[in-house]
Amino acid sequence: MGLRTADEFREGLRDGRVVYAGGEQVADVTAHPDIGIGVDHVALDFELAEDPEHADLFAYDDGETGETCSRYFKRPQDPQDLLNRREMIERSTRLGGGVVLLIKEIGTDALLALDLVSRVVDSKAGTGYNRRVHAFHEECKRRDLSLAVAQTDVKGDRALLPSEQEHPDYYVHIVEERADGIVVRGAKAHTTCAPYVDELIVLPTRALKADDASCAVSFSTPVNAPGVKLIASPFGSPEPNTFHHPVSARHRMIDTLTIFDDVFIPNERVFLKGEWEAAGFLANTFVEFHRFTAVSYKPPLCDLFIGAAALLADYNGIAKASHVREKMTKLITYTETVRGLSLAAAHDCRIADSGVAVPNIIFTNLAKFHFANDYHQSVSWVQDIAGGLVVTGPSEADVRNPETSGYIERFLGGVKGVGTEDRLRAINLVRDLTASTFGGYNELLAIHAEGSLEAQKITIFRDYDVERCKSLAKLAIGVE
Amino acid sequence: MGLRTADEFREGLRDGRVVYAGGEQVADVTAHPDIGIGVDHVALDFELAEDPEHADLFAYDDGETGETCSRYFKRPQDPQDLLNRREMIERSTRLGGGVVLLIKEIGTDALLALDLVSRVVDSKAGTGYNRRVHAFHEECKRRDLSLAVAQTDVKGDRALLPSEQEHPDYYVHIVEERADGIVVRGAKAHTTCAPYVDELIVLPTRALKADDASCAVSFSTPVNAPGVKLIASPFGSPEPNTFHHPVSARHRMIDTLTIFDDVFIPNERVFLKGEWEAAGFLANTFVEFHRFTAVSYKPPLCDLFIGAAALLADYNGIAKASHVREKMTKLITYTETVRGLSLAAAHDCRIADSGVAVPNIIFTNLAKFHFANDYHQSVSWVQDIAGGLVVTGPSEADVRNPETSGYIERFLGGVKGVGTEDRLRAINLVRDLTASTFGGYNELLAIHAEGSLEAQKITIFRDYDVERCKSLAKLAIGVE
Amino acid sequence: MGLRTADEFREGLRDGRVVYAGGEQVADVTAHPDIGIGVDHVALDFELAEDPEHADLFAYDDGETGETCSRYFKRPQDPQDLLNRREMIERSTRLGGGVVLLIKEIGTDALLALDLVSRVVDSKAGTGYNRRVHAFHEECKRRDLSLAVAQTDVKGDRALLPSEQEHPDYYVHIVEERADGIVVRGAKAHTTCAPYVDELIVLPTRALKADDASCAVSFSTPVNAPGVKLIASPFGSPEPNTFHHPVSARHRMIDTLTIFDDVFIPNERVFLKGEWEAAGFLANTFVEFHRFTAVSYKPPLCDLFIGAAALLADYNGIAKASHVREKMTKLITYTETVRGLSLAAAHDCRIADSGVAVPNIIFTNLAKFHFANDYHQSVSWVQDIAGGLVVTGPSEADVRNPETSGYIERFLGGVKGVGTEDRLRAINLVRDLTASTFGGYNELLAIHAEGSLEAQKITIFRDYDVERCKSLAKLAIGVE
Amino acid sequence: MGLRTADEFREGLRDGRVVYAGGEQVADVTAHPDIGIGVDHVALDFELAEDPEHADLFAYDDGETGETCSRYFKRPQDPQDLLNRREMIERSTRLGGGVVLLIKEIGTDALLALDLVSRVVDSKAGTGYNRRVHAFHEECKRRDLSLAVAQTDVKGDRALLPSEQEHPDYYVHIVEERADGIVVRGAKAHTTCAPYVDELIVLPTRALKADDASCAVSFSTPVNAPGVKLIASPFGSPEPNTFHHPVSARHRMIDTLTIFDDVFIPNERVFLKGEWEAAGFLANTFVEFHRFTAVSYKPPLCDLFIGAAALLADYNGIAKASHVREKMTKLITYTETVRGLSLAAAHDCRIADSGVAVPNIIFTNLAKFHFANDYHQSVSWVQDIAGGLVVTGPSEADVRNPETSGYIERFLGGVKGVGTEDRLRAINLVRDLTASTFGGYNELLAIHAEGSLEAQKITIFRDYDVERCKSLAKLAIGVE
């Protein structure tokens, strides 16, 4: 099959899945007022692969299947493959209003990590996971499946290991082993896009010890499997008003608390089953691939910050003020530092034994670090240029009310030649991106998605060759 | 009379004022679903003055009237008066969930500035404004009036002076002078609390030149005067759900676009009328008093940040992690730098010729600068400690839904001994304060209220005695 | 006696003390080319106490002795005493070219801490230290003695306690107890001013456990006591050329490695002897007093930074450039944040049971934190404004050489009306303060003196009332 | 010839050049105590080209001449050429103790810029400069010449244009045009390495107007040409003691005030003569090439910072302290952000019409910006980890003095197994790099070399495609 249409994708979501939102079970996610917007947003993925302007990038002729497939399923083998992958993610995010689609990006990050790790586990433990991973990867490619990844366990008391917790289910774990598969129980937090993908890939969240071997589990499952239940979060979803919310009324991500209430996983979809020594390795390897995805999808939102700030500087007549130029320069510096380091990560990749190109870990983490570390300040620069009307301006209803529309038109104009409503729309863009429930979602995402700021710092310190530098210092002082 | 009750205050608001919100004119602001919350919030001001626990601070025996009056109307004359004023503002804000009341604070800032400036104008121009200012001040005190200040003109193209604008009404200006008063036209942006105060005080927004003398105007007017029309902003107002929005569902400020559609002001309430040389002086003098109010009301919100972060560090079991201690220390450093400098501003005040104690300008502006400059980063520290659930957690409806409540109770617990719902409430507090429409409001407020960050920097540079430092440098190098 | 003259002070230093510098023992510290500059610098302390312009501040009429004494020896009892102490330190530093004198400041910090701690130790352990501390304090006052404090042990492996060290002498400890006193052994690092003070006060450097009780020792000793040996550090001391080094050729501090090679201390001068539970308490209490000294003496150096930068901005013709104003504003913000918080620390002091006024710990540490945290950046702002000539300009010899002086005069001028040599002197001031061996000394001093940056952070976190903030958060969410 | 030996290079410097230092004219720069160290440092350039281990990188077989030449003279034509150039610069700097050699790097930057600009000038003005530039480039290559670049005019009052200055010679300018050449007068500040290179290339320092056409001049001249006089700066040069100054006693740069006292330049070496419209273009084009050199030579110094800090963390026993790990991580982040962006600049180069590969301007400037902006903070992190002994430790003379050596050996040790002297050497490395006259030189260099921080910010803002971002914002709000 190779490529599905957006409609085929939507049809596939009407499969009996159990999703809760706003206190009720959702009958059809594609028709739900909130979740449906998420569905429409990600449908872009399928549209781009068939769009003559973008198909060259988003689809490729697969040698193994002889079919045209989504390029997300191509395993990267050299810098150019990584640059293509990066460009796919950046472009689709840009076309999606600065909101990543994430229905294949993160899933293929997981598949690449599972490929790398299962090879090692198989060679040490005599297991046969790598073949299963490849078979599942091929099926996803052939059937053009969409994928979410559930990794973060709910964790309870963060200072305790799974087996030390008051409650036995704070980490997803195996509760029964059968001849034909396993039964799993537990819950994963913040699973992005889960209500509207075909498959969930589950990964362990941290390094584990022998006592917690039952938590060392990785697998995939259709979202509509019995026992899988999703509770969708309402936060980050504003009212559906494109005047007030030009971006988020049309583009959004939805996260779930993902519950595995004794879900059966057939053997063929189990990728780790108790090999606890590999849990941290798998968790980290996934995150490393996924951070490259992260630093590929971040720049378009930053571009929007630059654009919105520049537009309002024009509209307000302050584009030449020295402090505005200073803040614009900071926004550019912020954005291009992330972009430049993500490019360096692709160019300076490492080719693993399996032939897969792994983005440079230091540069990837640096790009992510800079993005997360300076995000809130970049918000402040945009808000500073935009002005206080971002939160004291009139509602659309007042703009339309004949008793008040004249006053608003007359008093809230900016520079000559720009319509008052255009100026208000630009102001609303800043509020939507930075000072709304969606803006808050973006702030949290900046800090916590793809591992927290601290996780990047730990990785940078751990992976860096400090010994090389110590040798230089010793050489300089003639020691050793 | 001296002190009014909260009910008397509410009754006074039903006076025929013209307020628009959500596309409709509001019949009774005290009963409006959004604005009513603002009314209830500020009613606290009247309650405290009669509360035995707080009356000593909030009320005082006035020598001139022989009555017990709100202490806001006492002109500060020494450091202790300023410390009392500071404590009133800090305490009422703390009791108001971290949201300043601002129905007397800002108005008396304006009255103090008008007192100082009118003395100078009178002495130069032979006018009699100071007597009017005093009379109005006394009336406010005697009748326990609430006051809003409308200063920021809508401004149009910020690069142009009023008379250079495309539109003649981008600055409030005098359109007619009569024997008994003046008629004013124009609009002011973001007038906080305007829908639920008794009087508006209007001040010029910037220094002016002779061509713009008609914009050099200051006056007071009852909100229900003919021609005064308010368009209330809906932004910053969340849904009225105290689980999702523990603070902002009960405490909020509402800003308006304040329109003067040919409003008549009787002479006795006119405090500046065309003396353009004094416009910048008055604008700045007000802002300097008002920034001291600002740095008095900011710390309680910062305290809530510290408290919410500390609570979640406990609930999540991460209180001893070194990065958490680092971030807690940063939050404390942030908060107490603002608080300490605001105290220094009171202690090191200047006594003006009129006997009024003026807070130290450098320390006041430094306190405000640090608050504004680091606000977004302090948000990031709180969000970092709170975790991703801030924007991916369940809605209250799902918490109450019997089909999902058990899962939520079981999976979203934290450390032993803390109820899941308490943990969710603490998480919701962080979202409400930092990652919601109210959080966005707070971010913009931090940057733009009481003058932007740049305004503080300009003041610090302008008011500092650099020559003293140059002399030290010259002494060191033996020059001159 | 009460007050000594500078000459009496100098005479007192010719007492047979053992000081090494540059590979040789120093015969007379007052005549040594490097150390003598330190002596001349601190002699200012005695001059000010007799200078009609300054005597009111630096001397006071002591009730107990009936004599006029140095005000450093007055125990502060209220905010005004602390403000006086602060002003003495700031003024003498300013008159000393931005370099603190530190021959009474630090010593009286130690005496105040010993007073506080010995009261507690005496009450718990039945010892009689407090009387001895008072007697010594009175003697210092009566004889107008100068004092250094030796606190930082050399420490060896910082990860180990004293008794765990490879070498038994990494902490100063008691090696013998006699009827009439004790014998101590070990070494203290960076004892500032030690070569030219009368007395050394020794304090423990950290909290200790029972195994290290012999390190819980505090005492005073004349510098010329047998076994006391000082090795003076040459770093921070530039060539004695006032053109190249306008400040440091005349004003400097000298630190020593201070060795106690079995030094006998008579009982009357022993202030702690094995009470290990009090070691950390004494170390911290001293540091808290001393940090208030620190934040009192830092602003004059910052003032010089502002002055030098402003002077060069004038001389180079760039004073109106927006980036220069930005950097000047940052320098002012930096300086006055430190100054303002140090004032708040005095105003908001705590009166201890003994009647001594203790500066507010949080504000003192915040002032010190801001000073240390932003010092290097403030250096960069000054250097940025000063320009590259700071390190590429000509030597004085070339300025004087007739073959080159004409070129230098002609080519290295700045704005009209400023002599080339004056401009070069201002440039040299920046190099001396920031880009020389003395500049390096200042950088290290900023970070490490009076406890490192981390020490301030630990103190801030430890001493802050986080529970108060947690209660506010709980109140907001209705928990408990 | 192609490649010269280090001795041939030294011999070439004994050519009668006029260099002043310390008030005297230098007879032989190779034998001068200060300048000779600079000579020995840069001689490494010639040694590497013949060293079997490095010759592959530093030399190449030139197609045009058929000779083996220094690779610096190869015009880069693709990313790999830029990566090679970058690696040459980084490696030679690393082998030179973190100090760049700069006797071909900067000169070839100028040649590449002259090539680009002269093509444009020739096509517009009908001049024949490009041929001359090529001829000079070929001669440098054939004769393996060393080159300095004199760009920064002394400038007088920075707020004035050349023709507005009080003094006519504040910018190098043409004072006479002859048939066979021109005569130039003026002075350039901070010409690095000038005393020990063969040729000086002179470039204009800024954009000019028609009135200043005589300052629009570019040329090359042998250093020993009549009228060229150099005044070497003594700053940055410490005492020649490798214990105290492990790096700078062997590796250093020397800058001069470079005087053109009516120097005759033959036509064949004149590359711009009055075409004032091109002055700014040439100044900027050079700086853009040169900033890529800058960001190639900065990382080795940063590596030394990491290495020295890591070594002392080990020696002091604090490597596992969380604040030390935090600071190490910051040092790595700092270093690799610069390195990663410099790599991105090479990979994402632009191929100019002439076929020359021009490094990406945004990424180059970002790398330089981050380096300069965070340099002083990175110094503070190293100093923080190193400890106060950096400026309070003993001199080498005291370490060798038998009366004190035993004390130093015994008391200044660190962790077990590390010799006291090794520890002191590591401490001295930190002082040499960061807290000495050489450290000060490095700080100024970080800010001012290759254009100040502000210059990078201006370039980033000017060269960025903000319109692209504005279009995205407009698309999002449906405007236009």
C-alpha cells in the first residue's frame, strides 16, 4: 500500500478505541470538538506525501517493498538522510502553524532506538527482538501507520524505585506471562497524539535494577486493544475562535494519561521483556533520537516569534528603536543557535554498526538545551515588543458589536496604512502563542518534552570527552 | 463618613455607568459573571479596614477630619509612613491570592504626584491646581472613594507626536474650553479596575511639546459621567472553575479601553490644562510613586511561586535533588531582591518640600527592574519543578467521572501520605499562575505595567549620579 | 590609649615577625617594596580617625574606657550603628582607591561572632570563653590594635573530613594541652593583611564531628609569636608604576599562607577548645558578620567601574551610543543592587539576646550573591566601553621616549579637549582594575572571598522561611 | 619555493624594520626578550608544514605552481576546504598552547576579501585591482610569506567622520598620488603580530563618504618599508617564568601601534585608492572571513579551560560536587556551542561567483557572539572551581627556598597521589590563563578582536531574513 490518504487515516481512527475527555467517553475522535482539531492538524502528514510540491521530500521509493512510502520510515544512513528527516519535520511543522504533527516522527525515533538496542540485547541474551522490531517497522511502512510513544511512567514518589513505591502500579509492568504473549498493567503520562494514532509504542522510562525487571518492558499495541484507555487532557485547548486564537484554534496537540488495564500483547509485538540491564540503554537511546526530532521541529515556532514581533514592531511604529532591535537580535540569535546546532548534529553524525546514522549527541543536546533554557526569555522579548494590549485588548464580540466597533476601529489603530483589525490579529497571535492556555502549554513543552533541561545537562556532561581536555591542560603544565 | 462598607461600595457601582463586555452592555457590573469577580476581589479593601485583625494598619484616625479613614489617603511623611503603605499593599495582595486590589493604591499615587507637580505648576504659571488637588484628595478620603487611573494613551504610531498622527484622537485632548470646565476627547488603554471604581483620574502619558498643548490635560471624573464608556477586556479571565483555576476564578483584575466621547469636566476637577511643559514631569512623577506601589505588591505573587514549587517538590519526592534546591534558591533570590530593594527605597526616601516622603527612585526602579527582568525565568523554574502534568493532567470532569476517577486516583498519586487530589490541586495552582490565560496576563503585567522594562532602565540611567563616579575615577588617575 | 597614630602602628610591626616573600625572609615589612605598599595603604585607617573631616565617623567616645576609640570596636546595637559601620567601611575603601583596608573590619567581625557563640558555648558547656572574648575585645579597643583573621584551613582533599585526610595537618588543630594554654599546629590559607597587623584571630573553617574535636579551636595570637610563619603571595602585586597601575601601585592587599608550627597559646586567648558541636556555628556566625563587611566595601570598586567606563565613553566620543548607555545602566544596576540590599540588611537587622545588632542574613547574602555572580560580566561591560587599547597601548617608556612620544601624542588622542595622556591614564585605570594581575586578584576575590558563591546560595536556601510560602500555596488551593 | 623553514622565516625578520618596545628601538626582533617569544610561537606554523604528522593538513600540492605550499594560501572552494582551513587553525592553536599563530590566517582572510571586493570594484569602476590581488596572493604563496593585517584606525573621536576630526591623521589616508604609486600617512591600532611578519596588508576600517575618499585605501607593504614604524605594546606579556606562567611564558601575541609616516606604496600593491563606496564593503567582507578564523581558533582555549577546571576538581577532591558538575557542564556547553556553530558555518557555506566558499555569515557571527558574550562568565566558572589559591599561593622562589619549601609541600597538597607541585602548576595554569596580565589580554581579545560584540549583533540583525518570518506570521493571521 505505501501511502494512505488523509481520509483513510481518519477512517482508521473509528475503531472502537476508548478515549475519555471532559468527563465523557468520546464516540468518534474525528468528530470531537477538541480532539477533532488535533486529527485535522495531523492529517497534513498524509496530504504532504501526495502534494506535488512536497512529495519529493515526504515520500520516497522504497527499495524493499517497491512502493512509494512515507520517508519517515526510511532508516537514515548518512548525513543527507538526517538532513532530509530534519527538513521534513521542520517543513511540516512550519505548514502546521508551528505545531509539530508527531504521528510518525516520534514513532520512528522509537523504532530506530529499538533497532539499535535490540541488536545488543539479542547478542547478549540470545533473544530475537531485532527481527520483531524490523517486522513491525516494515508493517508500519507498508500500511503507512501513525504512531505514538508512551514512555513516561506516572512514577509516584520520584525518589523511589518502582519496587519501593507505595503503589505497585506506578510503573507499567508485566503482570502475567503466557505462551503467546504478556499482560501489562500501569499507566503512562503525557502521551502526545495518542487519541488519533493507530499504534502505541511503549518504552521503559529509566534505568532499572533486578528487583524491577517486570518494568523492563517494551512493546507495541493498537490503540483499540482491550484494556487500553486514554484520558485526554483539556489543557492547552482554547476556545475555537480563530480571531482570538489564530494558531491554536486550528493546530494543536493532545496528550493523554494512557492506561494499560491488563492489556494482552502478543509475543510478536514484545521488544523487551524483563532484560532490566537494557532498560536505561533503551530509554536513553530513544531520547537521543527523539531530541534530534525536537530540535528539528522547534525552529518554526521561533520563526513565528520573530515574525510576530517584527510585524508588531512595524505596526506600532517602533521598528527602529534600539531596544527593539536589541530584542529582535536576541530572538534571531536564539532561533539560529538552535537551528545551527541541529544542522551540525546532522553533519557530524555517527554511523552505527547497523548502518544507521545517529545524530551527534553533544550538538543535539546543546540545541535542545539552548531552546529550553532561553524559551521563557524569548517569550518575554516578543511580549515586550507586542505591548500590553496583548492582554487588555477587546474581545471579538466587542469588535463586531456596532455600539463599540467604531470606537475600537478609531482608537486602536497603529501606523498609517495598517488596518486596526490586522493589528489586533497580530496582537492576538502573540497572545495565542505566548499568553494563553496554549502559550502555557508551549512553555511547559519547552521545558519538559523530550527530557527536561536537567536531562540535557546530564547527557552533555556524561557524553563529553573531558579526558581530552585534561590532557591538554597536563601538557601545558608539563605534568605526566 | 471616613470608611464605607463593602456593600456600600457595591451599591455605589450601580450608577448607570456604561461598560461593555463580550459584545454587550453590562447592566450591573456587580452581577456580571466576569466583572463581578473583580468586584468581589476588591471589596476586600473595605473589609480589611473594619477587620479587627487588620484595621490598625488599613485605617487611621485622621487629624483633619477627626474621622477614621482608609490609610491609603494618608500622605506619607517619613520612612515609617512609606513602610506602612508598603505593608498595606503587600498584605492586602497576599490576602487577595497574590492579586493586587488597586482601587486606592494607584489613585493615591496619582494624588501624591498631582500634589507635587501642581505646586510647581502653580508657582510658575500662577494657576491654582494645588488647592483643587487637595480638595479632591480630601473628598476621596471623606467619602472613602475608590479610584482608577487612566494614563496610557492609545498612541497610534509610537514614532510620532500627537499632532503628527494620522488620527487626531490618538491622545486624550481638550476639544473645548468653557467657562465652567473643559470637554475632553480620546481614549486610554488598559485602565485597570475601571469598571468597578467610583472615580477615574486622568494623567498625560508622556512629555509634550507646544503643538500638543491640548493633550497636556489632567482631571478626575466619576465613571458614570456622560460620554465615559468602558470596553472591558476578556483576556486574563478563565472559566470560573476553582479546581482548574484556584486563584483566578476568585481573584482578578479587569482592564478597559476607556473612551472619553466628549466628556465635560468641571473646573474644580481639572488639574492640568494645557501647561505642556509639565506633562512629562507629571507623567514621570506619577510613575515613580506608582512603581513603589508595584514593588510592594509583587512579592506576594513571588511568595506563591516559592510556595507552589516547594509544595510540588515535596509531593513529587524531589525536594532534595540538587537542581531543585538550585531552582528554589533562585526563586528566593528573585523574590527577596525585589523585597529588599523595595524596603531600601522606603528607608532611603527623600522628603519633598511639601513634606511628602518620596521613595528612593533608584532603589524603587531597581526593584521593579529585577522583578520584570527575571519574571519569565522565575516562571520557568516553577514549571520545571512542577512537571509536565501541569498541561497534560485530567480535567475536573474526568476526576469526577466514575469511569475514570479510580484510574486517576490510583495513577496520579505522588509521595506517600499526600492525596492525589491535593497533588492535582497544587499542579493546577502552577498552571493557573503561570500557564493559563491568567498566567499570560501575569507575564504581560510583569513587563508592561508601571512602565516597561526599558522605562525603568531609562530612569535608572537618567537619575543616577554618574558624575560622582567619574570624579572617583579622575582622582584615581590624577586628572583634574 | 584609644587611638594610635599611623607611625605608632608602623613601629609596632617591627617586632621580629617571620614573614617570607620572594624566596627570602623579610627584615622589616614596612620597608619591603611590595608589602610596604600594603602597610601604607592600611595606615589610612589611623589617619582617618584623627582627620577632622572623618573623625566623627571613624572615632567615638567610648563609655567604658572614657577614651576616644576607633569606632570599629563599638559593638553595633541598632540599625544606626550598623549603618555607621557600613559607612566607615565604604568610605575608607573609597578613599583607599577601591581597596578595603581590612585591618579592623574583619577582626571585629570575628570578635562579634565570638561574643555571640561563646555565650552559647558557655551556657551549654560551662566554659568561660565569653569573658575572655570581652577582655580581648577591650584590649584591642584600648590599644587600637590591628587584626587579621585566619580561617580557611588548607584542607587537602575537600571530600574528606580532617581525620580522614592523608596528612594529619591539613586542618589547624591542638597538638598539646598544657595547664597554661595549648599548642597548635597546621596552616591557614589566604590570610589577608597578616604581614602587617598586630594580632591574628583564628577560627574553625567548617562544621566538625567528634573525631575532629582537636580542630575545633579558636584563639588569638600576636603575629610575632614563636612558631607563627607567614609566606606572602606575590600574585596581585604589579610593578610599582603608577602610570600603568594607577590604583594597585599604591593600594593593595597581601595574603599569606599562615603557618602554625607548634605555637603556644595562653589560656586567656583561647576561645574554643574542642567543643566540636560549636565549630560550624562559629564558622557561620563569623561569615555572616563578615559578609556584611564585604557588601559594605564592594560598592566603591563598582563606583570606580562606573566612573572609568563613563570617563572613557566621554573621551572616546561614544557616550550617546545606545549600547554604551545600556552597559552603563547595567553597571549602575549592578552597583546599586549590592548597595541597596546592604542598606536593607542594616535596616532590617535582628537584635540578638546580647544586644548586638546582627545584619539581616538574607539581604546580606543576596547583596554578596549579586556582587559575586555578576562581577565578571561587569568587568566585561567596562572593558567593552574602554576598547582594545587597554591591552594594546604603549608602555610609559614609549610615551616618554622622544622618538615615539610625538606619534603617541598625535595618534592616540580622543575627543577634542582631552589630552592624550589623560586618555591613556583612563585606559590604564581600566587595565589596572580589570585586566592585570591586580584585575585577576579582584576576580578571584569576588568569587571566593567571604565564602564562595555556593556558600551564599546555601545560606539563602537554608535561612529562608519556605514554610511561610508553602502555607500561602496551601491556602490558595484549600489544602489543610 | 613553496615552503620556508622556521629558520628562513626568522632570517627574513632581520631586515632593518623599525620596532620600538619598552622605550627603545629593537635591534633584532628574534632576539628580543618579549618579542622573541612571539617569534618562537609563530615559527610553529613553518614547522607543522614539514612535520610528517601534520604536513597533510598544513601543506598541499598547488596545481598552479606545481609546488608544495602552505594550505593557508589555498582559496576554499567547498565545505571541505573550509573544514580543512578550520582544522588547520584549530590544531595549530591547540599545539600553540591555546594561542593562535595568526601569521597567515588573518592575511589570507584579507586576501580572500580583497579578491571578492576588487572584482566588484573593477566591474563598476573599470579598475584593475583584482589582477594585483591575485598576483600578490600568488607571491605570498610562492614565497611562503607571513602577513599581518592593519585595519583599525586610531579614530580619535568615534562620533565623528574622518574629515570632521580635530586631527587630520586619525585615519590612514593618501597624502600624495604619484605616477608610480601613492604615499600614505596615519596610524592603525592593535596590529597583531606585526613585529614578526613579512608583509602588512592595510584595509579601511569603516564605511566612508565622498569627503573621506582619501581614507578609502587598501594596500600591502613590507614591514621594513621606509616610514613604517611599530610601537609594540608591553601588555599581555608577563615575566618569563614557566612555573608562574606555563602558557604565556612561551606563547603570546604582540600588538603594535602601526605608524605610516609617509610611506610610499607602488601601484602594484595598491588594492583600493579612493573608491569610497567600497570601503565599508571591504571592511565588512574582511571581517566576515576573519570571524570564521576567530571561531576556529577560540575552541582550543576553551578546551584548556575545561581541562584546567577538571584537573583541579580532581586535585581538590570536588569533582563530584553538584555545583562543580554544573559549572563543568556550562564550560562544555559554552565551548561546544562555539565549535558546533563554526562547523555549521562551514557546512552551510555560500559559493560566491568567483568560486570561493564563504562561511555562513549568521552561524559564524553567532559562534563569535556566544564566544564573546559568555567569555567572562566562563572565566568565573574556571576560577570558582580552581579556588582562591590562584591569587594567594606562593611564588616559585618560596617553593624553592629551603626555609619554606617543606611547609609548602606539606600544607598545599590536595587529594592523595597528586604531588603538591603538580597541584600548584595546575593552579598557576588557571591564573596564567585567567587572572594575570595575559588573562586580561584574553578578556579584551574576547570582546574586541574581530569586531566587538555589538558588531556581531549588528551583522546578525542586518543579514537575517526577517521578511521570511514576517510572512509566516501574516499567513498565520490571514493578513495579505
